[in-house]
Amino acid sequence: MLTFEQALSIVKEKLGEAKRNPATEVLPLEQVRGRVLAEDICADRDYPPFHRATRDGYALRASDLGSLPAILERVGEVRAGEYFVGKLVPGQCLEIMTGAPLPEGADAVVMIEHVRVRGQEVEVPRAVSPFENIVRRGSEAASGSRVLARGRRLNPAEIGLLASVGQARVKVFVEPRVAILPTGDEIVPVDRQPEWFQIRNSNAVALSAQVAAAGGVPRIAGIAPDLTEQLKRLIEKGLEADLLLMSGGVSMGKFDLVAQVLNDLGAEIYFQGVAIRPGKPLVFGSVRGKYFFGLPGNPVSTFVTFELFVRPAIALLGGADFECASFLRARLGKPFKQKNGLTAFMPARVQRESAEPVVNLVGWQGSGDLVGAAAANCFLVVHPEQTEIAAGEWVDVMPRGWN
Ligand code: AMP
Ligand code: MG
């Protein structure tokens, strides 16, 4: 069976290959959060556009502070939004506010807290080095240099940068359409009262939210019963989207029909089964030119396999760079044992205790337990070789909703 890393690299390879050029659209900045940039963005001028003071104080020549204390002549002041007309000559200084341009002739700023002012005389008791308390013109970005590359996902920091370089509208990729097809005779719509032996369709709802958060446009394609013909028809309908996600029906049970129906449709299966827990029966393949995932039906398995494999797939389909879960580190609270040689993703809570992050499993009843999973804020990641972990050891954690 494939390891977690092997399976992920297959998804990366297949969808990277498939990387068509998704269609693009031009949108105002207010509408691009979470979208993927479809053009390179360059600085329209130097950033900062002038040598900018980073402190309130006095602009001066560092070389004037050779013998201390130095007495300088105050020749005026400059605030942010203004500039000083003229040039400082040796022995002069100019009161300057944070954000104002350094006057010609000056090369440093001494903080207001460090000087004594008597009328037009400023006494400086300490030296400053050239360009102290200054951000030099062009040091963040030179005019014409690339500040954001095509394929970057636009979060608030990127949007702020776009605004600062004057891009009120930008070209982004159109989001991929993702069909969601839950399967199972026991599954009923959320707004219907289930019989005692039935289960509400929570997976399709959670998957919709995950798809939207991952930058896709979700569409729930109904609920497929465990009947070959109907399942086949709904799968064909789902293949109208850019990506098809099925939940349930991929295990080894008598009525787990998904793999069989896909096979009948001529699907190519890239993998069936990954050495992870939960989520072992995961299926990934393509049929009729479209990619699909068969996600295990247990709600926590569905959730985890989406985060691990489907989210990076949606990113690639949407023109984004490869984005996958990154693991952070925390100390394990209570000791942990496992014997199965899988990569485990266990619902857990990480909390700061004294100076360090400490992670503990939440009580849960296995991969069907959404109550337990909802109490978690991360997953404890246990690698196959980690059969026994002592309390206090550093372990990997995957934040929930890692993007
Ligand atoms: P399956 O993968 O079809 O064997 O289903 C595994 C478990 O997940 C069963 O207990 C199902 O009832 C449950 N399950 C399957 N699909 C869904 C769904 N759409 N919403 C909630 N639970 C589901
Ligand atoms: Mg089922």
C-alpha cells in the first residue's frame, strides 16, 4: 500500500501535468480574497519611494557626531506627507516625523528620546550609524521588480501589497467547479427527519464548506443510493464538473459499489488505499478526462482525506502553486502508542502551557465521531515508525484548516 507521501506525490504529479490554463477574469480587490493570481505583478515605483524615516526624531549627518555630545542647529521640521525644500549642510539637523522623506544632505535619524533641545540648539549625546532609523528607497522592492508571481493565492497580506502598488483590479483564475456526490442507502438530506436507522448527509455539507475554503465552487449532486445504475448516472452527471468527489462506498463491503461503477465507466485508478488512519480506503483516478476522488464515508475520514489530498488538487486545478499541509511542532501531553505502521491523523487540541505548545488527543470514538473532531483544533500526526511516543516529546501537528 502507498504511504501518505507517495500518494500525495501522485496527486501532485497527475494534477501538475493536467495543469491546463484555467480561464481568467479581472476583479476588483474587494472580491479577490482566496483567489489565485493569474498574472505577475511588478512594483510601479521604488518601495519605499524615498528614504523613509521610521522614527520621530532628528535627521542629520552621521559624520557630524564624531565628538560627543554634538550640538547641531535645528533648521526646521518635516512631517509625513511633506518634503523639505533645501539641503542640510554640516552642523545642521531637521526635526522629522515617522513616514516623512529624509532631507537631502542627511543620512540618518536620531530618535527624539535621545536628544536634548534648547531653542534652535539640539544636543546629541550618542552616535548613530549611517541609515539608522531609515528604510532606504527601493530596499523593499525596486521599480519594475516582481512583487507577486502568477499562481499565488491572495490572502490579506497579498491584497494589501496589491493595493500599495496601485493594482485596484487584478487578473485571477476562474475557480474550478467541484461536484460532490455522497453515496449510501442510509443517507438522508439534512432537512429531513431520519428514521432511527438512517444518517443525515453531513459529509456533503462539510465537503461543500471545505471546497469553498479551498478555492473551488461546490455543487452537491444529490445522494446516490447503493444501486449500480443510479450511482452510474449520478457519477456521469458529476463528471460535468472539473473535479468529482464521492463520499462512501469505497470500502470492501458488499454494497461498496463506487470502484466497480467507475471501473465500468473505464476509469483509470491511480491508487486505491493509502497507509493512513483515518482514510485508508481512499481512491484517486480519472475518467473521461476528469479527475475524481472516492473518499471514505466516515465523516472524520472524509474530512481528513479532503484536507490531505483534495485541497492540494483543487489548488492545482485552480492555477495555484502546489499547496499542501505543513506540520508544526508541539510537545506531546500524554504518552501515545500505536502498532499499525500507518500515518495517523488524530483529532487533538494544541494549547500553550507555560512557554511551549502542548498537544493532547481529544476523546473520540473513531473516524465516525464528528463530536470529537469538532472539539479538536488540530490533528496529531503520528508517523509509521513512531510506535511509542513518550510524554514531552516533540511531535508533528497539522492545524485544522491549514491554509
Ligand atoms: P461507507 O464508506 O459507505 O462504508 O460509510 C462509512 C460510514 O460513514 C458509515 O457509517 C456511513 O453511514 C457513514 N457515511 C457515509 N456517507 C455519509 C454521509 N454522506 N454523511 C454522513 N455519514 C456518512
Ligand atoms: Mg456506504
